[in-house]
Amino acid sequence: MSIVDDFVEHLVERNTFRVTGALAVRLVDGGVKISGALRSTLRDQRKSKDLLHINIPVVANVKIGEIVIRLPKNE
């Protein structure tokens, strides 16, 4: 087996990743504002042990450009 196969086996196939939390999406002038918090846990299934706990604050402002909707011509 190659190093990549071993890495994928140990990281992806053996572990689970759980994400919980809440996000708020608000429409603002010219875009969207997203805020909230996510909590994630990386768990080794073979050893039944949590490997990593992460709290992720989320604050994002997304600007949306002009949207053009073309209407079909009546013939």
C-alpha cells in the first residue's frame, strides 16, 4: 500500500466527523449576512475515542451582484 492509501484509511475510513450548531441567515441590502457557531468532533471509531473538538464561530457577509432575468418574447 502507498502512503496515500494508509492516510485515507486512517483518516477517512476509520474516523467520523460530527458537526452540530446553528446558523442565522439574514437578508441585508445588497446581499446576505450569515452568523452563528458550529461545534465539530473528530472521533476514532476503532478506539471509541474523541480525537479533536473544535468550536467554529461563523460570521460572513456575502454580496450578491445584479441579477438579470430574461423574459421570453411573446410571439
